Amino acid sequence: MNDKYSLAKCAQYGRRLAARLCDQHFDSEPTATLDGPAILKFTPIRQVNLLVVRQLLGQWQAETARLRSPYFDFEAPAVQAALTQFMNILSRHISLSRTSFEPLLAQAIGDSLGMVADPVGSFQRLLLGNGEFSSLTSLRDNLRYIDVYKTFYQGFVDSLTSTGDLSNDFLTQRFELYHAANYKAHQPMQRLVEEFSTLLPLTTADLLEDGPVSGTTAPVPTPTQPQVEPEPVPTPTPVAKRVTPEPITVAVPTFVAAPTPAPTHLQTPSTPVVVPAAAVVSGASLTTDETSSVRLHEKLKAGHPSAPPLAETLRATAAPAERAGPKVETLREAISINQRFSFINELFAGENMEYHAAIQHLDSLPTPEQARAYVTSDLSQRYDWGRKEEHVNKLLKLIDRKFA
């Protein structure tokens, strides 16, 4: 891999594209806001949407950690239960204005391109934590936000065998070796650039450190040879001027640091949650023609009557909370976004519509016995859940809470 891409150019393109998309969405409604489902379908590039959510949850965890006080017992079960309930309710009322959303979107676009421009740096930013050590659990947990080259990163995590914490320096060195040996399996920049180019023109040459600036660089004209007239002196044709693209402003690339780890009782659940490509934006691709003729917010709000929770990761203790949680009215409302990602990917092979159809049917069943039978017999056989006990049990616990 001899190409050297500029992270500064990736960041600059991210700002330009974010401004364009926000203009399209907020132009007719400057005071409009985005909720959780709208964020997950804001662009047709799923990786961008996931990295926006990653930033949002990271900042959310940091703010939650600051709630702790030396004057109160935050470890008390009643306090933990109240915090969990508060966070789940709050997650159903996400409201991002353009002012708060556009910087997150610009960073997500730049980071998506940076996954090819700087794979090792992206591994450090997106999979490792802020501390000196990381665990396999945290690495797998962070894979939920990876869509581009997911199998490439998944292959590295699966190659690790230690069950304890590993130093981030060691993991970085291992990843560098893994990347050097397997970089040919890493998706080339061209494919990702083609996706972005449908939203705002872009070529791989635009992102090279010593490449041109614009998406299309006109060939430099060469001087024409003098034309000799019969009379009396040859008159050379004027030399065409060289067309130089407008220079790009190169700034030091900025990246959002990995989220500050929350306190123990607010840590992300240990169960790895992997977000499939189809699970996030199934059927939500926007073509260039659609983008120009239909407002994004009109497309994004369709089919989402309510916003489910965004922060399963903020539960105090995931398993106990599910066992002892309060009664829920419907499974659709009780399942948080992160948990929905997990179910879609692990139980429904990434099929978003099949997941929604199954949950809708479960909500329509009148007794817990019928709901459990539907899960353990019908769905389990249809999707081969023989090795998915952990996720099946989580779904069954939610059913118990619905019929409690």
C-alpha cells in the first residue's frame, strides 16, 4: 500500500459534506431536531451513522460519570435502579439541533474515511479505550460501531486468545503486524469513495497527500506549435494557461477521543453487540436523484412513530436489571437500540424487517406461554438459535417482564 492519504483532507471533506447534508435537512425547518432513529438513517452510508451514535454515547457516558458525588451512595441498589430508569427514559427523548449535530456528523464522515487512510490510528481511536489496557470484551463491544471492513477488524479481535486485560501498546503492535499481513483483504479506498461521491463529488486522488484538490482535475494544456503563415513571419499560437485547482486548506486533523470510561455501575454491558450493515439502514439508501428532490428529514422520519431507547450501554448492571426490571407494556418499546442491534445481528442474521415482524407478532400474543413457545419452537428452529442461548434468554426475560 503505497498510497499516502491525508487525514486533514478527510476531515475537510467531512466538514463540507456535513454542511451540505445539514443544509438539505434543516433548510426548510431550521429549528427541526433529530431523534435516535433519524440519526441511524440520516445518510445512506451506515458507517457514518454508527460513528455519530458512538460519539453521542461516548459523551453521554462521560456526562453520566460526572453525576457521581462523594456526598451520596451511588452504589445503593435503589440509586442504581433509579439511574437506569432515568437514562432509559431520557434516551427516548433524543433531540439534536443542527448546531449540536453537524460537528458530530463531520467528525463521523472524516473518521469513516480515516478507517482506510489510517487503519492503525483508526484502530486506536475506535476500538481501544483511553486507558493503558483493554479487554477482549471491550474490543468486541466497540465492534458494534464498525460497519466498513467489519470482517477485517473482527478477524483481528478473534485472533486474540488472552482472557485478561492487554496493554494498548501491545494491541497496537499486534494490529500493525496483522494489517501488514492482511491488508489486501482491507477494502480499498475507491469503493468507499464511490459511496461518498454520490453525496458530494470525491475521488481517491482528492485525498492523497500530494494529490489534486478537486474531484476532477483537467489535463494541463501544452503549448501549440507555431503555425507558419505564407506571409511574411510565422506567428505562434499563444500558449494556453495552466489551470491550477484551488488549493485545499490543510489543517491538523482532529478526532474525537474515545469516550471516557463510565463508573463501574454505568459501564457498557459486557455482551458483545455487533451491528450488521443491513440492521441499521435496511432499505434506506438514498440515491443522488432522491437526495436532490426529497428533503432528508421527510424520508428519515417516515415509519418511526416513536424513538426506542438508545442507551442499553448505560444500564447499571445489565443482567440484574433485566431480571428485576419493572413490567413493560410492549417489547418494541422495552428493547433499547443497542439491544435491538444485538438481536437483529445475532438472532435474525442481520435482517431488520424479519426482526420487526417477529417482535410485532410477540407483542400480539395474549399469553406468556404462547410467546415463549413462539420463541423456543418457531423462531429458534427457523433461525437456528441452538448456539444463541445468551441472546435468546435476554429476549425471554423481556417477555417475562411484559407478562409480569
